[in-house]
Amino acid sequence: MRIIVSDSSCLIDLRKASLLEAFLQLPYEILIPNTLFEEELLRFTEDEKRLLLQGLQVVDLPGSSVLRAQQVVHGLPHLSIHDGFAFALAEVNPGCILLTGDGRLRALGASNGMEVRGVLWIIDEIHTNTLTNVGVLLEALRMFSSDPSVRLPRRSLVAYIKRYEGLMSA
């Protein structure tokens, strides 16, 4: 089974769209560094955290990975330490998918030969695996479009909305 290493931004966006449960049903092993789970997902309810724990693995990073995360952040100070932890976890899982909404983390992962994906890819994966209907996904995309805290590329988001509107009328 393929591994996804997630940062917190995609989980937060999927939570807003009520798509966490569908995401966790995808045929992937989903990992998140323990520090992200404990510190970045503070606004998640206890029920949401329990749901997450049923579908993803919260991984304690060994000292060498913590040092690697610090090294990455020291060299690229625009990244947060949590970005560094996600990168370090992805780095020790060769062939994994780094799931992030952070452009700088995406660039770092890609420049290190990692497959990097975001929440729009998850929308397609949920659709491909028929884990919810097109109408739910279209509403999620429209919500992303109207939420200023969701930082998806505008052009891509508009294209996705049009594509899923077409799927609704098909």
C-alpha cells in the first residue's frame, strides 16, 4: 500500500469540507508527524481527532529525523518547523506522496524527487474511489473558493469547479 505523508494544511481544509472520513477511507497508508497532530490540529474536536486516529498513523520522529527537520528549517527559514517534520518523515519513507498545501514545502519536496500532491488531488481520489457523490465534492470545491483561509491556486480551483459541474450534469 502506498504511503501518504500529510502536513496539517490539507487535513484542515478537508475538515472544513467535511471530507475527512472519505479521505481516511482512501486505499493509502496515511502518516502524520506526532508534533503536527498535537500542535497543529488544536481546533479539531475530540471526535474528529478520534476519527483521524482510526485512519492515520501518528508517527513519533526519531532524533535523527528531528535533527533533519531542524537542518531543513535552518537552511530554509520560510518553512515552519512543522513543515520540516513533515518533510523529514516523507524523506524516510521513499516513494511516498507528500501531501501539502504549502507552496514552499511542495517546492522542497519536488526538488528532492518526491511526489507532491494537494487537496485537489484528494478530491479526485475520493471521486475515483466513489467514497462520496459528485454533489458533495462540488460543494466542497465551492466552499474552498469562498473561504479566504483556503489557499488553493485560483485557476486550478475554477477549473475543478467547472469539471465537477460538468460531472453533475452528465
